Amino acid sequence: MQVTVIGAGIVGVCTAWSLAEAGCEVTVIERNRGVAQETSYGNAGMVAPAYATPWAAPGMPTRLLSMLFATDSPVRFQPTLDPALWRWVVRWLGECRTTRFKRNKERMQRLAFYSRDVLAGMRSGHGIAYERTEGLLQLMRGERDVTMAQTTIAFLKEAGIAHQVMSPAECRVREPGLSDIAFSGGIHLPDSETGNCPLFAKHLKTLCEERGVRFEFGTTVEQVQTEGDRVRLRTSTALGEDHRTPDAIVIAAGISSAVLLRQFGVRLPLYPVKGYAASVAIREPTFAPLASVMDEAYKVAIVRMGNRIRIAGTAELGDCQLSLETRNAERALATVLKVARDWFPGAANYQGASWWVGARPMLPDGPPVLGPTRHPRIFANLGHGSTGWAMAPGSGRIVADLVTQRKPAIDLEGLTLARYA
Ligand SMILES: Cc1cc2nc3c(=O)[nH]c(=O)nc-3n(C[C@H](O)[C@H](O)[C@H](O)COP(=O)(O)OP(=O)(O)OC[C@H]3O[C@@H](n4cnc5c(N)ncnc54)[C@H](O)[C@@H]3O)c2cc1C
């Protein structure tokens, strides 16, 4: 069976791998010159299934409103006249109700835990090294964070997820590089991990090629056309246009997936939510994080990646330009730097950091869309939002199962296009 995967982000590469493992003849089409050059490039690297949570949560609208006007706010909203933005916002507000939140969270975690196990199998089965560290420490600055954390702690207990609530002193034992900043404590999630997502994607691409997967870089899918039960792709390169008719296609085009879906009549409220990151070489390991920490007040992650630190977070909705030259970008980067300097001031010369902006492919309710679309030969693997790296290995396996008509290992309730029908 000939299958074409559109997009070589982490989701597309993992899909290609699982399809090849299932015996398919796989081609990956990617407009960039390599794998993981867009949203998968500079993320925080967290694979934290217990932390996989919808952003549409009870109390979140009020919390966001209170944060919007602070100069160091981790959230920015730039209203525009784009109707798709407002449709997304309205739907997102509806998903903040407690019942919806619980349902969406369960769906995300079902996939994220499965994905963690698939990732572990790939790692041990093929010896993929990707600057992995173990454990995630959520840090609470003050009483407000502690109050907010009670729901998380109750959930962790109820779900039987390993965790330890820690005093500031206990946090410092786990992360000795932490500064002398006064804070209220933390929650440690030992089963979470962090890894370099683009490095993993690069290694997996090599393994894919060893199994015969073809990567066509510098090639853009311009149009997905359907003719009865057949599917036809119009692609372009610097040399001209081409057409192909594979047996099946998988759309794993990140934020651009919505455009491709619309071409055969599927409308999804997929919207980019921008985030920013800084990467900087460690100057003194004594003062650097050993694994990963998450500042719960600012929702900024500080993560050890080899001999570098990655600091990533913030959310910006409205302006879709991926530019580091805007006023909002300047503010977001200042927030990211502030958080790093608060917790690990001596770890690096932060002025020398390299900056990045990426767009999370976000659906308003949280979980991605996997599997069949309205056309029998077109499959989706998209909308992974803020947890695409954590969900990619599992999503890839599930979509490959569906393409090859095998039964996925987990229940797909709420993880398919059916919920938007
Ligand atoms: C600041 C930040 C921090 C994050 N932290 C984490 C984290 O800690 N853990 C986590 O799990 N997730 C995190 N994420 C989210 C994660 O990075 C994304 O969910 C994930 O990268 C999405 O992967 P993707 O493959 O769907 O998209 P992408 O990586 O964007 O890949 C899509 C690919 O499709 C290609 N493409 C699109 N259209 C076409 C076309 N027409 N023709 C050819 N090619 C096309 C693009 O060029 C691109 O390479 C973070 C995101 C941000 C912004």
C-alpha cells in the first residue's frame, strides 16, 4: 500500500515510522529542507502525560483576563477581524465548563500515556538517544499557585499517578541549582521526561530511511483533490509541479492542516497559538537545572537539553505572523528570560540566548484529531496543540493502525473527527 504523509514535523515522522513498520510503502512530503523545522523545532521537549491538560479549563477565562494587561503576562491576545479566530474563541469558552474539561483531559491523557509507552518501546528497541532527562518539577511561587494546584493534586491522587508534593527545601534537593528565590513548594512527577524533539525526529528519519521511507524535502502539497474514491495531490518544487495518486494520504501538516482539509470540504477550528523559546549554552552546570522545571505562575518551562537550557512557554492568540520583531514578541521573550533568571540566574549568560517562535496547532477543546476523514483514503493526524511531542509516537501508531485496518491499542472515543461532525 502506497501512503503519502504530508508534513515532516514530529507527528509526520512518527506516522511514517509506524506506517513503514506496518509494511506500507511510505513517502513523506515536506516543504522545508529537513525534518522538524516548524513547531517541532523549538518546543520545551516535555513528555509529561500527567501534565497533558486542555487549556480550556474552569476558571481560565477569568484568570486570563486578569493576566492580559500585565507587562510580563505569559498570555497575549491580539483581536483581529478574522472570523476563524472568533469562532475558535467562542468554542474554547464553551469547553471551559467543568464537565467538558474533565472529558477533554481524560481523552488527552489516554493518548499521552499510551504515547509515552510507544516512545519507550522505540527508544529501547532502536537505541534512539535524544538528550533525555527524567522527572518534572512543577514550581509554585505563592499561595495562588498552591490553591490552583489543589485540583491537580486531587486528580493525580484519583488517577493513581505517581507524584510527590514538596516543600521548597525538598525542591532544592531535587534541583540544587535553584536560586534563593522565596517560593511555596512544588509537585514532582517522576514518570515524566524531557527530550530534544528535533533530535529524536532526525534519528527517526534515519531509521525510516533504512526501512525504505522516501523523504521529499523542498516539496509543497498545493492541493488535495478528491475524484470519487481516489485522492490526488498537486505538489510543487522549485522545478515545477507534479501530481500523484497514492493509495492513502495522512495529513500531518501542523498548523497548515486546516487549509488542506478545507480543500475537500472539512472545516476544523484549528488555530495557531504562538509560543516563544530561548536556548542558551550552560555556563556553570552547578547552577543549571538537572532535568525540567515548570513555573506554574508563568507556565514557562526551564529544561535541560544536553549542555544547553531551553526556556519555553507563553501563549499568543490573534496575530499569526511568526516574527520575533513584534512588540508582543519582545514582551514574551522578556517574560521567558525573567522566569529563567528568577530560578536559575547563574546557569547561563542569557543575553547570548538564541530565540525562537512557533505556533501550536490548537483545537479549542484540547485533544488532537486522529484517523478517518470524510474521504476513505484521507486520514488526519493533527491538532496536537501544546502536547504534540508527548503524543506523536502514540498518534503515529494509531493512525498507521487505522490506515492498515488494524485495531488501535486504545479506545479512540473523542480522539477522531467524529467529535466535530
Ligand atoms: C513554545 C512551545 C513549547 C512547546 N512545548 C511542548 C512540550 O514541552 N511538549 C510537547 O509535547 N509539545 C510541546 N509543544 C507543542 C509541539 O511542539 C507541537 O504540538 C508539535 O510540534 C506539532 O507537531 P506537528 O508535526 O503537528 O507540526 P509541525 O512540527 O509544525 O510540522 C508540520 C510540518 O508540515 C509541513 N507542512 C505544512 N504544510 C505543508 C504542505 N502543504 N506541504 C508540505 N509540507 C507542509 C510543515 O513545513 C511542517 O514541517 C510546544 C509548542 C510551543 C510553540
